Amino acid sequence: MIKINLRKKISQRVVNGHPWIFNNEVDKIEGEVKGGEIAEVFTYDKKFVGKGYINPKSQILVRLLTREKNMDINEQFFYERIAQCWEYRKKLGYTENCRLVFGEADDLPQLIVDKFNNHFVIQTLALGMDIWKPAIVKAINQIFNPLGIYERNDVPVRELEGLPQQKGFLSDPFDTKIIIRENGLQFRVDIENGQKTGYFLDQQDNRRAIQHIVKDADVLGAFTYTGTFEIHAAHYGARSVLGLDISENAVQQATKNAELNGVQDCCRFETANAFDVLKQWAKDGRQYDVVMLDPPAFTKSRETLQKAITGYKEINLRGMKLVRPGGFLVTSSCTNLVNAELFQQIIEMAAKDARRKLRQVVFQTQSADHPVIWGMENTQYLKFLIVQVL
């Protein structure tokens, strides 16, 4: 087996349990490395650290799968890990739709598995995990006997690992346009062509959090995608709901979802650039009881972080100006590089510029089927905030 010897001075991150070993933390490699093999990692003084897969083409040379020296990495290993993931979700009540495997948070680095009732979507985002894809599919078949499994590896991050972007069936073909249930509502999911894996499961608990503030309210939603927050608002008793998205296709899907749930009379959607429209509507004096903002990640690199901060501040400033005094702003950030403290600071800066006072109602992260591991910053990425705008 390939052996990795670490430098004497390495990040406490590794010692404290983080699974990533960077190239510059390695002193010596024993054995021939092609990429994707399992390697054993040792400290400078030969103490065992763990086993993981290796890729010399990646900045992250090794991603650890286990800290147990006697554990073999084989098909049974993946079966047991995925079974453990399922037991955890069931204990928390996520039995129908959930993120079954959340990468590093589930000790399966760079593996994503989303469960949509009895359909599964997987992403293998690193070479070492991609090699074990047949074992992962076999485990899902053994544990769930699913109706279908689909691969959504059409993501640029794979290219950093020397992997092609691709998508397709990992089971017999099936209709990739399915309907799932969430919080008593139904939503169409396009597994093949929808964003990410087809649906944003990480907000499913947060969508319930708007239940009381939207009752009898005029609600505006921006970056609506397929209308999940807006349709929840209508379901929870909003007087009127308007959702905006720059994608005509997303607006069409959102409209169909509204019809599917029988809320089309009070919930409608328009194609629009939220940045432009919200600015103009604020000048026009439009006012809403609740404004909801769920923008995409504004950056994935530290080089453009300041641009993302500016973007979040601007969109929240415009959103606040549209909220009637005493109304509510519902806002999110899924940008991993904007941590919770920084996000709150951005919202505070926006409030000062808008000359509005805020009262925090709810501040939470992604749903618990996307577990947060302390010390692994990349596992806590979603910030969800409800404030009263005074």
C-alpha cells in the first residue's frame, strides 16, 4: 500500500479530525501513485493518521476515509457507511426526501447522494470516490431497492480532479421528471436538468419557518427558482405572492408547481432580473409585508469574495427598502466563504444604509440531513435569516 509521511509542522486541522491532506503537508510518498489508490497516512514520527484515496493531480493530495488502521476500504466499507447514513437520517425523521450522504460530514469525502422518495441522485466529485462508484451504486441497490439511480456529475469541480463532466443513468432508464412531497406540498423535480441534483433539499426545514409571518401577507420572493418558498407562503395563508426569477424555464416550472398545489390564484411568477427590478420598485414606492431572498452563491473563490459581499449587501438593501415597517425580510446565503458572522455583518450594513432597524426572528443553517461537523467549515455553508424590519 502507498504510504504518506507528513511534515513535522502540519495544520492542527488534520490532527483534530479534518479529512483533507494538502500537497504542502506531505514530506515523503512511498510507493507508485497513479491516482485513486488507497494510501496510508502517517505523522513525521510514524504514527498512523488514517487511510484515504490519493490523487497527485489535486491540491488536496489525500482525502481520508477512516482513522482505523485495521479497516479495509472495499465494497463492504461503502455498504456499511451508507447504511449508517440512512440510520442517522431515519432517527431525525428524514425518511422520504433527504441528503442521504453529505460528503465529509458523513466520512465519505466528495460523495453526495440525494434521496427523492425512491429515486437517487449521486455525485462523485473526486477521483478516488469516482473509482468506487460501482460499489456505491451496489450499496444503494442493496439497502433501498430503488426505482432509479441517476448520476449528476456535470459539475466543473470534477475537472480539478482530472475527471470529465458527465450525467446519465446508473440504473435502468426511468422518467427523470418526478414529483416529491415536502411539508404537505408537492413539487416537480427535474433530476436530469434541474440545478445541482434537481432540487434544494437543504432549505426544506427553513421553508416551514415562514409559516406564521406570511399569513394574510403580501409576499415578494426573488431568485425563486421553482417556487418552493413562494408556494409554501401561499399554502400558509398569504394574501398574495409574487415570485421573480431571471430564468424563464424556472418561472414556468414554478407556475406548474403552483398549479399542482392549487395556489395559482394567489401565487404567480414573473421572469425578471431581481437586482434591477427590486431597485426600481423601491424607487416606485412599492411595499410588501414579507420579502424573501434566496440568491445563488455569489462566489466560489476567495479572489472574488469582496464582490460577493457587495452583491449580498446590495440585494438585501433593496429587499429591506421594499418591506413595510413591521414587516419581515427572509434572506439566505449558500456561499461557503461567507460565514455566519460575516453574513450577519453584511445584513447589518445593509440595514444601516437603508436606515432601518432589525429584530432577529430566526437564524439557522441547512436542514439536519446536511449535518454540520465542528471544525469542518465546508460542512456549514447555508445561512438562513428572518428579521423584522422596523
